[in-house]
Amino acid sequence: MAENGAFEKRSSESPARPSARREGVPCWVDAQLSDVEAGRRFYGELFGWTFQEEAEAEAEGEPGESPYRAPAESVRACLDGEPVAALVRKTDGRMPTVWSVYFHTPDATALAARIRAGGGQVVTPPHPVGDLGTAALAADPDGAVFGLWQPGRRSGFGRRHEPGTFAWAELYTRDTDAANAFYGDLFHEALFGPDASPDFGRARVSDVFPAEMPPHFLVHFLVEDVDEALAAVTRLGGRVRVPPFGTSYGRVAVVSDGQGASFALLRR
């Protein structure tokens, strides 16, 4: 991996069409919030999302709830009718208010074993979510938490790499060498395969955040104009955490919604 999030190996394949079935490709994101209704207002205005209650989403067989939360705790966010994210109501106020990223796997149990063998932890072991798929939560050796999703009836994103949808996940870590080794082994084909076009990278925590910030994944959403999106975030009650800066994968700003869930705005 190269600095500022760009992988050293990139291909000529369009980044809008990575293999959704390749292990290690980000396939879903969700936000854990205390107030889902407030989240609907914020993200609906910011990204033009519409929302479906779980029952509607379940009837259509599309992603509508967090893979590791009960259906009644979330709503599915859509753009032009296609699923792009979920907003999940926190059932415990001690839980963090965060955006989380999930990586595709054809075998969550086998991947969990490899995570342990590589020095990571399995926070929530693989478990079925009805007939939708199998979910798990894990942490890398530096403590950054991420999700696993083995599709059943539910695959993940309906749209990505378009304005208002997922575009990138950046891992902020204190030990970039360890991250290179861990993820390079764990998701080798997704990162370095012959037609790989990675959707995530890594950087040092201190490159953007204070050194005391815990290691974490930062979910990026594509926007047409970073400055206009920043103005909208502020108007809607959010905060600008890190002003726009340049990276190898585009112009980025870090913001948070009105409840404190941080995410990034990206202009390629």
C-alpha cells in the first residue's frame, strides 16, 4: 500500500465496477445512531437519499438493516430506488456513534479463522441473519473494527461510486507496516489481483487526526463539489472535522453528522 490511501497496484478496470464477489471488496456501510429519524433528515437532505422501513426492504429482499442488528432497529437508505446504506438505532447508549464498513467474503467462518491467525480479533463471531447472509465483526491487530458479510439473499450495495454513494474506505492506523502485512495477506486478491481496483487504503492516524485518535476505518461518500457539501453539512447541524485536503484518490474533507458519526466527503 502507498501512503495517503492509494494502493501501489491499480488496474485499468473501472473503479466503479470492482468484482462484488471478490473477498475483501467493501460491500455495505451503516451508521449506528441514537436518533434514526434525525439521521434520515440529515442524510436525506445531504445526499438525496430516500428511506424504507425494514418490512418494506425485507419484502424486496434488499439490504435494509445492519447485518448484526435486529430488523426493527434500522432503515434502508436508497438512491434512485437502489440500496446504498443503512441507518441503525443504537440499543445501548454506550455504543459508539459511527459509520462502519463491511467486506465481502464467500466464507465468513474461514475468514474469521484467518483474521485470528493474522493477529486480529473476532469481536462478533459469524452468525446467520435469517436467509439474508452471514455476518461478523472483527478488529485488526491495531484495533480498527470492520465487518464481514457473506451474502445469502442479500448481496450489498445496489449503487456505488456515484455522487451520494460509497466511494472509498480509508484505514487510519498507527502501524502502517502491520496494516500492510495484515490486509495484504487477508484480502490479497482484492488488493493485488490481476484485475484489482481497490476500494480502500490506509494512512497514519497522525496524517489527518490527532495521535490519540483510535485506529479506525473512515467511510467516504462521493460528492460533486466538496465545498458545497461542506456548506450543506454545516447548515444541517453537522460539523467540519478536517477541512479539505488532497490525497492520491481525490479531494477529501472529514465531517460528522449532528449526532457525531464521522465520515468523509470525496471528489475524485
